[in-house]
Amino acid sequence: MSSKAGLDQAAAAPGRSLSLLPLLVAVLLIPAVLGSSSMIFNDGDVSWHIATGQWILDHRAIPRTDPFSYTWGGKPWVPIEWLAEVMLGAAYRLAGHSGVAALVTAALMALNAIVFVNTRRSIHSALVAVIAMDFVLIPMTLARPHVLTWPLLALWVWLMLRAREQNRAPPLLAALLLTVWANLHGSFMLGLGIAGAFGLEALISAPDRGRAFRQWLVFGIACVIAVFINANGIAGVWHPFYMTGQATLPLIQEWKPSSPVVTPFFFAVLAIAIGLIAWKRPRLHPVRWLMLAALLGLALFQVRHQSVLAIVAAMLLPQGFARGAMRATPVEAGARIAVLAGAALLILVRALMPIQLPENDSNPWKLIAAVPTPLRSEPVLNGYSMGGPLILSGIRPFIDGRADMYGDEFVANYARLTKGDSAAFDQAVRRWDIRWAILPVGAKAMIGLAERAGWRRIASDKVGAVYVREGAMPVEGNGKVGGFPSTGVPKG
């Protein structure tokens, strides 16, 4: 061996050892911490997603009508996120909420691994890019289907980048990722848009434009076909557009415009990123800048799109910051095995360790346990976030997080109840023969309506209260006033 070769190997060895620690932090430590946070259950929709997955597992079929609520029960409803819900339901069945947390942890590990490895090809500070992305994702890191699509989004962008590097369209089999995506979450339409943007870039930049046009056209057709392979067919493809057209959409927090008060991490990272762009002047193809600008507009317009911008930016911007060709330092086979083994171990530990759920209106388990048995089968008026937990507890709610299913008119009428409209309240009680109510402490207007003559409070805690109409149902058995039976609290 020559002395020069020996020096080259000696210089390469520290690079490999130094890159292992950031890799472990990015792929193992950060996801393990985020996935173990009880905040991932801080949304009432988590519960009805789990319940839907369990229903599918029990019946070995996808529901065609709503099996959960009494206000929409029996009417058409096919869950567009059924595949993600099966995964959530199976994780819950195996290990309760701890199993769900393990599933979220696994998704975050996959996401961070893709972003880290891709970024490390361009810049040394890949860990910084991953941390910046994760800071944006924190408020949206919930045990819901969209988190399971984050690794798919990163992988999809990686496939597009690799195709452009090789001056070809992605392989046709890659389009099947959109089939999986379309059955996980409605954000699959963004995948189509991203593929279209890279196809436009190829058409502009490829030396043989005719060849590029033919290849990307065939791939685009394959992608369009792929998204139609879903449980709802044409309706499933149309669903994202239907959602964005709902008049009551602004009532839901994640569909509201972004605000520094609600998501300060996003605006902090955005300010830093803009500062770095102005200082370092990264070089990206104009189409990629337009893609990032479009995603920024979506993120500012609606909170839910912040995560998409963060992931796509973490995949694209590092290439622009790279100065010259950088030879990526490969992770040795032993290190890769160690990372995979560490990931498997942490996921298993997360599934086996109990997790303490937050006490709020998205997790009112003690309050639900205090509901007398005779009332559980009677029509209820519930807080919006409490609908999911009621479903998971086997109680049919008035409303839950499936606003797209209930429709504008129903949600608008419910909104009037939340504002204290007594006429709307009386009409709802008569229309649905409401016998009891479970309301969070924050629903002061609705509580005021329920505390009128003819209603009485039978249980309460710091999360909310249970009210019953006088004479609607006798209180007996384990429903003693003030008692909080231990039954009815889901397993952790």
C-alpha cells in the first residue's frame, strides 16, 4: 500500500466516526424523545382514527356507512385514511397508547433517516437541518395519519432528486408509492404536484427535451392512475378538493392561517432560513424555488401545510447550500446494522413502556368513566374534541372530528351551539332527543345552556362536566354522582 493511500484512509476514518454521532442523534434520539411525548395524543381525532382501524380489523372490511355517531349513523362514509387507521388500530390493539406511540416513533425515525442521509450528501451540518425541520414539526407531531405520510413525502422527494441527477424519470414502480399515500392521507395530491414540478424542471433543463417529455409524461400518467387505486375511487381523488371547499373549514384550527402566536417554532425557523438564504445565496433551479414559494404560501394560508414545507425544504435547500462537489462519507455496514438494531430496540421499549396521557378535552377518560351506564346508549351533546374519545369508549357522539363527513350545515349548526345560541340548543335537543351532555370547561357558552333549568350536573373534574336532563335517565349502579369508576379508561 502506498503512503498516499494510507493517508487517504487515515483521513477518511475520522470522518466516518464523526458522522456516526450526528446520525444516532438524528435517527434515534430525537424521534425517541418526540415519539414518547404525551403531546402526540393531544387531539381528539387520534381516538376515532384508532377506533376506525379496530372496526376494520374486527370486520375485515372498510366501512361504507358511519358506524360510530348517532347523528350520521348509517349514512355514507368511507374513510379515506383507512390504511393509516388500520396501522393505528393494530398498534393500539397490541400495546395500547404505548403501541401507537411506538408507531409514531418509527415513522419519525424513518423520516429523519431519509432527510439526514440525503442532506449529508450536500453539507456536513445535516443534523442542524434535521433539528430545524423537527422544530417545525413538533406542534403537528400527533398520532394521526398525516405523520405516517411524512417518511413517504421525504422518500418521494428523494426519488425525484435522484431521477433528476440521473437525467431520467423515476421508475414506473415508484408511482405505486402514491397508491399507498392515497390510502394513508389526503395529502397525496401534493405528491402529484411535486412530481409535476420536477417534470417541468426536466423539460426545461434536460439536454434531450423530447426524451425527457416522453419519460415524465409516462411517469405522470402512471402517478395519476396510481392515486385512483383507493377505497373511494374517484371520490377519494376528489376528496382533498372537497375538503378545501368547505365553508366551515376555518372553524378548525389546523385549517386556519398560520400565526406566530400558535406556531412560533415555524416562524422562528422560517426567519432563520430566510436569513441564511439572503446571506449564503444558495443555488437552486428556478422551478425548485417556485416549488418552495408555493409551499410557503400554502403553509402561511393553512397551518397544516407547515410540515410539508419543512420536509421538502430540508430535502431541497442543502443542495443549494453545497459549495462544489462533496464526497459523501458512507456509513460502514456495522454502523448501519447498529442504527437499525438501535431503532428496533427503542421502538420495542416505547411499545412496552406505559405512557401518561394528558388530561384535557382530547383525553377526558376519567370524565367518560363517570358517565352512568344507562346514559351511555342515550343521545349525547358533546364537545368537539371529545367526540373521538367517546367513539373509542363505545359511546355514539353527536359530533367528532370528521367535519367533512358531517358537512357544512351540520357543523355550522354545531358552531351556533358553541356560541350559546339558545334557540339552536333547544332545536338540537328536540331534533335528536338529547338526554345528556359532556362538555369541556372551555365551552362556557354551551355549559351556560346546559346549566339552565331542566339540566343538572352529575359529574365534573378539571377537564369538563357531565350534565343530564331531568327525568331523562335514572342514575344508578356505577354511575353514582361524584363517583369516578375505574372502568372505561383506555389502556396506556
